[in-house]
Amino acid sequence: MLLRLSGSNKKFPPERKDAKKDKKSSSHQTFLRYWYQRLNKCQMIIEKDFFELTTEPIDVGEVARRFVPSDCGATVALDGYVRQFTKGSETLYLEYESYEPMALKEMEKLIAEAHKHFEISLVGIVHRLGRLEIGETSVVISVAAPHRRAAFEACEWLIKELKRTVPIWKKEIYAGGETWIEGENQTTLLNNS
């Protein structure tokens, strides 16, 4: 659980000038006042959403089941992996690069937006960087929700928006050249011939 300071000087319970002060009620009042002030000074973030960039192989099951909220009935996980053929060309391998500080901030924003648009409880996004071979997982998006429809819709929306907004770039390496891909669009073609 993360705690963020927000600052507040409110006192609880309010001190009553006319109240009798016996030892038991006074200590109870002090206890309540202490915890109320602590909670007022802190904003509790109970969500267990997560977003990560890694150069290590991704364990899809671990990401999908890292947290299983008790209020949910479904978790939908997308396992995006390296395919062998793209638009008729045989891919040898992929390389992913990122501007990491900005990518993490954008991933956090995406998760916040998903919570606003869909009835979901938890989102996890893990994206791989570096060289990936055919069949290796490049991204996992996991969405838990009380009902599966919202989880499916949020997961689809998240992958589209991740590709559109997060500064992660993919280079596809072929036998005859390489292509940088940004989002869903091919941006540059570099031939080795």
C-alpha cells in the first residue's frame, strides 16, 4: 500500500469543551484523534495496478495472476509475442527501444484513463525491451474486472492506446533489411542491399 502526504489540520473527533474528561474516554478520544489525523494527512492508494519495462523474459501467468482481486470474476490477459511473418516478410527478430521515464508516465496515465472508462478493478502492463526472438513475449496486459466484458474491452483499448501513445519503438529485422515501427504504423525502411 502506498501512502502519499496530502496535509490536513482537521481534528477528529472535535474537542468538546463541555464534555467530562474521564481517563477512559480521554484515551479513546486521543486514539481516535491520532488515527484521524494520520489518515487526513495521507491519501491511501489501495489499487494494486502495475506497469513495468523489463529486459528480462516476461512470465505471462505471473503478470496475469500477480493480484487476484476478491471483487472480480474475470482477468483477461493479452500476450503479445513476436511473429515470424509480417506483411509477407519473414522476421528474424525484433528490437524494442524506449524513452523509459516518459513511457512509464504514459503507461500510468493509460491505466488511470482505463479506470475512468471501464468498470475494472486492476490493470497490469509489462513491456519487454531489447532483442526478442520469434515467439518471445513482448507485452502483457492484464485486466481484472467484476465482469468479463469490461475486462475484454479495457484490454483491447489498452493495447491500442499503448501502441498509439507510449514511446516504445520496435525495429523488425528481416533477411533483406530492417523497419522501424511506431505504434501501428511503419515509419522508416532501412535496406541492407
